[in-house]
Amino acid sequence: MPTRSRLGQLAGLLIAGLVVGITVWAPVAQASPAARFSEIQSTSPMIMQAAAVHEAPSQVPPGPVLDPADTDKANSEETKNKIIAGIIAAILLGLVILGRRSRSKAKKKK
């Protein structure tokens, strides 16, 4: 099977997309605006019934109570983890720089 160029592949995808788009959207475009409007109106009573059944409570329940001691402890642990990650990143960066420097010196000797 011969290979296709990128432009040929792109053209094929566009044509396939147009064919699929036409087959999907053609029934919607052919329906008259009055028919589409009547479909919308016929579903609205169900929506109104669902809204009436699921009324929101008059008062919102209170949110979680946060303890300042727990918050401070979590913040200190997060800071500690960030410092450790930063130190590890600096060590790895140093190793990369040293490795490149030694490799460049080895190339110059040859």
C-alpha cells in the first residue's frame, strides 16, 4: 500500500469530518423552527416538576470547622517537603552540570 503525504492525510480527515457532520446535523437543520420550538416546550413541564420536587433548603448547612493548630502543622509539613524537594533538585542539577563538564573535558583531551 503506498504511503500518503501529510497533506493527503489531512484532506482525507477533513472530508471524513464533513461527511460525518453532514449526516449528523442534516436532520436537525431540516426540522422546521416551529417543530424544534414545540419540542422545547414539551420538555419544559417535566423540568418544572423536577425543580418543584428538588427545592433547596432555606438554610445552608455550616462548612467545616478548621483548627488553626492543624492548619499550622499542615503548612509546616508542606514547607518541609518543599525544602527537601528543592535540595534534591539542586543536588541533581549539580550532578548534571558536573557530568557535562567532565564529558566536555574528556572530548577536548581526545
